[in-house]
Amino acid sequence: MGKKQSGSAEKKPVEKKGNTKNTDKSDQSEGKGKGGLKAATAVNVRHILCEKHSKATEALQKIQEGQRFDKVAQEYSEDKAKAGGSLGWMVRGSMVGAFQDAAFALTPSTVDKPILSPLVKTNFGYHVIMVEGRR
């Protein structure tokens, strides 16, 4: 009835996984406003523009319920970007301030599972914004 010492013959070095910290998420310095996203000079952006806050809110709710961004854009958007709300590649400086800030802060996503901005108010109206790519 002696105690078995299993493992005394095979001493394995203990792997220290705690020392390899992922600094991606914790190192989001506010200095440049990039917050984890790589610096980009252009974004492939889609938006829904509504003059009235209530209509923009309704469009936002439809997307959050699971409808595709491009379908909601065709139905609700009041601007020339009727092609699913696509504005194409826009460079920094070519958009109005609040719109640009929101667009460059977004993570790229797809029209069927978009990552959206909250409503953005500009002199054109209210925008719901998503970004499909950054470069």
C-alpha cells in the first residue's frame, strides 16, 4: 500500500503560457485614435442616409433584426448611393467630419452581418454606416 510516485521518472518542463500576453487588445492607445485597427488611408464604405431621425432609426432596427444592409439601403436611403448604399472607396479628407470619424473607426464587415455605426448626424441628414474594407 505504498504511495505511487507517478511522474517522478518523467519530469516535463512546465509550460508557462501566462507569460505570453496578447498586447493587441490591451494596447489600444487613444493617442492616434486607431484603437486596434491598422491605420488606413481609405475605406470601402456603405451608408444609409435619411433626412429624418425616425426613418434612420427604423432602418437601423431592420438591420439589427437581421436584414441585409444593402436591401435596407435600397429601401430607406435617400441619396444617390442606391446600389445597396455603396459609396465605394473613400479616402481620408473626402468625407464630412463626423461621417469620416465614424467610418474610419469601424471594423470591416459584410452586408449580411454588418458592424454598424450608431446614427451619425451630418448636414446631409442621419447616416447608418458600415465598412467593407480598409487600405
